[in-house]
Amino acid sequence: MLPSCGYAAAGRQRSPRLAVSRVACPIYRISIDLHRESIEGERIPLLVISVLFVVTVEVVLVCVWRLVTMVRRGTVFSHAAFRYVDIVIGAIVAAALPVFALIVLVLRMLLAQAVARDIEAAQMQAELDEVI
């Protein structure tokens, strides 16, 4: 048991999700602050995707924690374990949606940059044609 991961503190067991929140949220905040100008219009979707990802990780960790507890008690081979396994599968499927949304968002940002560069290149070509 690792006290720094939130498993045991003051003689009682706690879920590991607190440790995930304490680590992941500041990392996302730093990442967003570093790229503030480049993602100004996409800040809300990135924040929503990040929060959904953290929630998904927390749900999976709690379910795995409950399954490990059931293993210790010897009750893992029961119908109650199916509930936690189904939740883990659902969380993994739910995590795929934000990843897909993030890919679409990145592709949209790249397309916007390409269009802006194309317009800038057309303007420079027009200016060059005037000079020649």
C-alpha cells in the first residue's frame, strides 16, 4: 500500500481517484497555459475532453480497486463482479469518444492554419505580381 497514492491514510482505505485528480488536473492546466494563444478558440472543448478523460480514468481506477478488494475477499467469482467489469468496459468505450473528438479538433485546427497560410500566400503572390 502506498500512502502517497491515496490508498491508505490514517488507518482507513480511500479510493485512488484523489491521486489521479491531484496529478492530472495541474498537468492539464499547465499544458493549456503554455499554449494559450494557439488554442484560444478551442479552450472549452479541450477542457471538456480533459475533464471527461480524468473522470474516465477515475471510474476505471475505482472499479479495478473494487475488483481487487473482491479478489482479497474471495468473492470475485460472483455476479457482483460483472457490474464492475461492465463499468470498466463502458468507461473505455466512453474514453474513445473524447479521443476521437480530440483528433477531429486537432485536424480542424490544422485545416484552419492551412487555409490561413493559403490566403497569405495568395496575397504575397498578388503583391509579387504587382512588383513584377
